[in-house]
Amino acid sequence: MPEKVLIVDDDVETLRLVGLMLQRQGYEIIAANNGAQAIVMAQSAQPDLIVLDVMMPDMDGFQVTHTLRNNPDTALVPILMFTAKSQVDDKVAGYDAGVDDYLTKPVHPAELVAHIKALLSRSHAHPAQPAQPTEKGFMVGTIACRGGIGVSTLTLNLANSYAQANKGVSIIAAELRAGQGTWGFELGFNNPEGLNSLLKRKPSEITSDIVNKALVPTGFGVKLLLAPIYSSNLDFATQATYLLAITDALSKMDAVIFMDIGTNYLPGFEKICQYMDNLLVLVEPQLLTVKRTKILLEQLESSNSTAGKTIDLILYNRARSDVQMNSSQVSEEMNGMPISIMIPPSPELANQASQRHLPMINLQPDGLVTQQFNRLSDILHERIEQNK
């Protein structure tokens, strides 16, 4: 069977000439005239080698290479960058992105064929082994059946509690709900732009390094990815692609990452949940909310979003009321699912924290609310240590 070569160039004449030349050498040729098409074809056709131009209108060759190298289906395909860009910096950028060889146009056909043969020969003689698992983060996602239950408050305070107990560990807390950010407002950050700055990029540009630059350091040891407060100029139709790219980039960072995911109305909700190592499901002790939470978990299970994950049911009691269910009643309604932690009501503390621009647990280090967050933090730490 002839070896298959994917040629990627926005110049039709280059595609034609290079394609004919390689066909005469006995190769099977497939072609793409832009970066997005190249990524799709590389995944579907599984070529033996890719000849890739740099300068293309939608995604340049560096972005295409980075995307292919981060996809397990295409990570090992040899890439020859064939371009008119001849500066040393361009070549370095190509090798940094992950190309295997670099040739500048114009080039004699015999030299191009020689480079292709050499790449294919090395690939066959020393087949690339699957990459060993890299250091990755431990991801804790917080969800609820509806808004207003306390997902954002729980996520922020839990991240803070974990940071206080585990000095020297990189801790990240991320808000994913564009236009619904609360942390920036509560902590006194004016016009938080972290998430918004990422949404202005192309999904292929969102790497761990880029996300890291969007994080805001705090005085309590947690770096924050802050969502914008306003929703103007946000394209909600395309957000799932962006949020998944951000989640993927965060998952590759050597940190413990606490994700404020929220409800299933978040674009890409089920796929984002699949990235999590541990899901915290918030429920308040009201019958309707408990029933809706049960349905939410059933939906996640049916979509395979909870497979292999630890799920904690967190009873978040934020109001004093005689009509509320107790923890046993909640657990019974949830088919016997145990309550991991119960957070007691603390409306006054929450109000004081907002006024002073601090997480709640910083105001009462020895209070009952803080003790419960610390208990949950200890449970997560034990799991993370076992996961190493």
C-alpha cells in the first residue's frame, strides 16, 4: 500500500505541483488548502506524513502543528514544514511547535523528495512510542442543578482552604461562566478580563502558557481565572469550543484546579465534566432542588460524564428554615447517596466577606463554616495523594 502524504498549502498551484511530483514517486496524495481542513483530514485520513505551509489565512502552520501534536490521534505523524519563511526565528518557532523537519521555498524537487523519504524512513525504522503521561493537574469541578445555590462561593472558599493547608502547591480556581462572574466583583478586582481575554483568541491558540498568563494572583495563595461580569460582545454560540480548550489547557497544568462549572446550561457542560477527577454536586435541603439534582446526576451518568470519577454530594444549607429536609432525608431521596459534607448557614459571614473583599473562611478561621471547608479540603488532599 502506498504511503499517504497530506499536503497543506493555501496556494493551489503549490498543491498541484507538489502533489504531482510526489505522485510520480509512488505516494498517495491528499490535500488541504487551510489549517482547519488540515486538522480534520489529518484525523480522518491518518496520513503517514504531512507537508505543511506556514502562511495560511485562518490558522498558520505553527498553530496547526501545535493542535496536531496535542491530539493523541495525530501526535506522532511526521511533519515537514515547507514554507517561504526562511528566518532563523521562523525555523526555531517551527521546531518549538513540534515539526520534524523544515525546508524553505523554493527548493529543488529532488531535495524535497529526499527529506520526505528520510522522515518516513526514520518513522519506520524507529516507530514513535506513545508519549508517556505527562504531569497533569487534579481537577475538582463544582456543579448544581440550578444557579443561586452557592457554587461560586463553595469553589472559591474550598480552593482557599486547600491553599492554606498545602503550602507550596500550585492552586488555581477558575470561573467558566462568561458574563456571570462573581469573584472579581466580590474580591475587589475592577473589570476582570482573564476569561474574556481567552475568549478573544482562536481556540487553537489557547495553551497552558496562555491560560497561565490570564490568571490573577491573590494574597491567599490561589491564582484565579476570573470571568467577566458583563455579557456584551460574547458569542455564546461558539463558547463550548473555547471553554473546552480552556479546560483542556488547565488540565495539563501541574496544579490542583478548582472549577466553577455551575449548571448544565453552561456550553459544553457534559464534556467539561468529563475532564474532572472529582465532581462536587451542591444541593440545598429543599425537595424540589433534591429531585432536580437527582435528574442532573442521571443525565451525567447517561452521557458517561461521571465514569471513573469521585462524586461528592455537598449539602449547602444557606437559610434557616423549619421546612428544610435533614441530611438523612436528602440522602434517602438521592437513592442512598451519602452526604460528604454539610455547610451550615452563614448569611452574615457571607455579607461581611463581600464587603471586605475576602473569602468567608478568612474572616472566621476557627468558625464552623471554615471547619467544614477544611474537612472537605482534607478529604480531597487524601484523594490527590492517592492519585499520584
